[in-house]
Amino acid sequence: SSQVFGVPSKQQSSSLSVLGPWDRRHLMRSDAGGGPTPVVSEEDFAQRLFLTPRTHGHVRGRPCWVHVWIATFVILYCAVLAMTATRWSDQGLCFSSWWCVTRMYICTFFAALFWVAYLWWSTTDPGEVAPGLLVSIWFTTGTVSVALCSIINYLLVQFWIMWDPSCYITYPADRWPWDYTSGLCIVQNACEWILTAGLVEESFKFASLLRLRPTAASVRAGIDRSSWRARGWPKGSYFRLAETPLAVALCGVAAGAGLATSENFMYIFSQESIEKAFVYNDLDTAYGRIASSFAHMVWTGYAACGLAKFQFLDKDHPGRPARKTSYLLHPIILHGLYNWFSTLQRCEPFEERRDGESIGSDGCYLPPRWRFAFKLGHGFVMLYSFWLWNQEFTELAGEDEEASSRQPSANDAVGTGDHQA
């Protein structure tokens, strides 16, 4: 059983058919004639590379994930219609209220769904990346990551309030309402946004990608190392198999889409946003979340490109990052600056009565010129983030296409023999 085999048995040949291109790459060497020959022993193959069809289908992403995704959004849509009919709209569920809440609902997920679907359709070959893989990553960040982010962000906000009640993350107003925010408070607010939204949200989005494995061998090794397994769940239920760098990069975009969608629900269907929409027909909050959805996707997508290079490039390759998280710093800083530029543009009008007279202030945190500069900064961060992601994603997509054109087929790689070992 320790011999190197050249012709696989029926069981081995069928098992090799579930291996991805990077599995085959590491299993092959060139023989004297220049053709690929397996260099893995039968024992090593059976113990390390074989995944049962059930486990293999699970780690690649089952089609049922797509069905669950569709059912979830249909149920949520029915829920918002019910809330519109009973609580949100004074007129009940009429055409105008239906059209209003439908536009709000579409804004929660349309940008994320469109971008993930477009990238998947335009960059992958048939069967290369299962839609269930992307949807399962979407669900992970949209549920687990969002829940953890919400808890930690809440605790951090409370800490910033105790640290300085007059100038904290969502209220940089140490001189409000009669004067503009001080320079110290502006700098403090930038640091708080980077350490809260930037560090926490980008870290938990990226954490959902750490379950990705590049080969069936690495999935098998992870299963062997894991001592915990929920009864009734497939082995390796934690892991996901992303067999190419492009698959990892797309999972990063899907991770950003998942968190963005859940975050959009919280903002768009907040009490303040609902009142603006149904009373004043003001949907600025809903439309504004579209840009935020793209921002979340490109930040996590960029970090995922670094993870893909770490997993698939050889250790001595000059382009290989030193760590899995090497590309995470840029998204953390850019996310914090994006929120910072947005917060300091705000104005909160103030009015009071003194000696029988009404006096007030526009309540702006910054003077007009500085607000305009921060608006430009907000747009620059968005464009620079997209440029960073596009550079890395385009490189991976191009390399994936070249690798696919050079990749030998499974039959060429393992032979077509029908002999028992």
C-alpha cells in the first residue's frame, strides 16, 4: 500500500473525480514522457483525500442554500408587508404604502445580490463555483457575524460614551450647538470609528472566510483534527471548499454582501427611517444604503484576495502575503474613514427659547467648507476602495482563466485503467 500508483482502481478513480484543480496539481508530477502521473500512495489517498459524496457536496455548497435564501427573503417581505398594514402606515396597506415599503425592501439586498450574481456569472466557468457556496458564506456573515458585531459595537459605543460624554463615536459635538467641533474631537472620532466599525466589522466578516479550504486534502485534514461534531450533521460541516483563488475572492464579496444586507435591514427599517418614508416620503436612508452595500463587498473582497494568494501561491513566491490577514489592514482603515467622513458632514438643528425669544443654530459639526471637503473625502474613500479591490480581483480572475486553460482533465491526469490495486 505504500507504492506509488500509476493506474487507479474504480473506487480511487471515482474519488479522484471530486478533487479540485489544486488537488490535482499537488497530486501530479511529470513522468519521463512529460505527462502527469499520480504520486500519492493508495493509503495516503484513502486516508487524506477521500471525502464521501455527502461531505463533498456539503463543503462545496449544496443547492438547498439557494432555496433557503429565497425562502428567507420571501418570508421577510411578507413580514414587512404585515407591519406596513398594521403599524407603519396610517393608511394601511394601500398602493402608495405598498410601493413605499417595497422600494425600501429592495434597497436592503438588491445591490448585494446584483453584484455577487454578476461577478459569479461573468468570471466563473460552469461548475467552478457552486452558488450554494456563496450563499452559505452570505448567511454566515448575515447572521453570526452581524450578531457578534452588534454586541461588540454596542459595548464599544458605551465605552466611548463613558470615556468622553461630549465627544463620542456617533456624537462628535464637544462644542455643539453654538460652535463647531474641535480639532481634538475630530481626530478622536476618527480613531473611534476605525477601532469600532472598521476593526470589529471587517474582522468578523473576514473570520467567516477562515473556514474556506483550498483542497479536499485540507478539508480531510481539518476533519481529522476536529474532535467536535454535532450529531446528525455531516462531517466537516464547518468547512467550505473553495478550489480556486477566484472562488475565495468571490466568497469575500459574498461575505460583505451578507453583513451589508443585515445591516441595511437595521438602518432602513429603523423607527426614524420608517417615519421619514411613510410620513414625508423620504427614502434617502434606503437609497443611501446602496453605496454602503458596495463598500462592504469591496472591502471584504479585497481582504479575500489576500487570503486567496496566501492559500494558493507557493511559499517562496514573491507575491504571497506573509499572513492570511495581510490584506485586512486597508479595509479596516478605509471602513473607519468612510464612516468618519459621513458622520462629520451631519447637521443637527437646535432651537430653544430664551427670555421669550426663540434662538437656534444649524447644529452643524463642521463649517461649510470643511463639510464639502469631507464630502469629497467620503467619495474618494469609496472610489479608492473599489480601485484597490478591482486591481486584485482582476489579477486573480485573469490567473484563474489561464490556469483553467492549462489544467489537464481528470481522465488525462489519472489514466483510464480499470484495474484493482
